[in-house]
Amino acid sequence: MSSHRAWIGLGSNLDDPQRHIEQALEELARLPLTRRLGASRCYASRPLGPQDQPDFINAVALLETRLSPLALLDQLQALEQRHRRVRARHWGPRTLDLDLLLFDNSVLALPRLCVPHPELTRRAFVVVPLLELSPELTLPDGRHLVGLTDTLDTAGLVALLPAT
């Protein structure tokens, strides 16, 4: 069974979000057939969508895994549930949000999963920590991630102390 690299976006804005991110980073390292290779610093950011909610704490983790993309997605969603994730409204507040951003250099369009994450290139709170973690990263379409930072609004994105 071969190993894969997967980049995971983490976000939280409820019930001590920094703690949720730190715990999730530890839990990602304990997923079956998986080890955590690294994690970005945490970043505070304004919420996307509805503004009547607290700011988010975001980070990105890099995993090495022998899980398939869908098996990894199942593990991520189970981890969200252990953090009492409630999907009350689109882009609403949450205790933990885990997104499979990239899986090797794969492009997947499945009913439950699209990789690369469809919004990845439009979100500073994803691109900035992703670049911190993997500065030479190239997207499956050949674009260098570093070239995206000029097009993103980074106002309101604040680096915090390292999560781990």
C-alpha cells in the first residue's frame, strides 16, 4: 500500500477555537495508517459568509497517509463529530471544520469530495498557512501556490503563535 501526502485545512470559531485546533492537530497525528508531517501556525481570520459570528482560528496540516481520499474524508468527518460539529447553516459557526485541501497531485470530482478543494485558491486563510507549510507547492493544474498571494485579500488575517 503506497503512501500519499494530504493537506488538511482546519478551522474553528466556537468553544475555545484555539484548543479545538490544537487538539485536532494531535488527533490527526493518530489517525489510522497516517502520520502528521507538519502544521502551520494558527491564523485568526474574519468569518466568510455570515458576519454575525466570532472570528475563526485556522491552520493547515500536512499528513502522510495510506488511506484513500474517501477513507481519509470519513476519518476527518468522524473527528469533526467528536468535536461536536453541528452543520446548522452554510458558512456558519463551528467547533471544528476539517477540509481535505489536496491529496498528492490528484484531481477528484466525486459526489462527496472534490480535490483540490474548490475554494482553496480564493481563501487567504488557507493559502497563507499552506504556503508556510509547503512553500514550493504546485497545484495539480501547474500553478505555483506562491503566485496566488497577490490576488488574495489578507486584511484581517493575523498570524498567532504556533499551534504545536
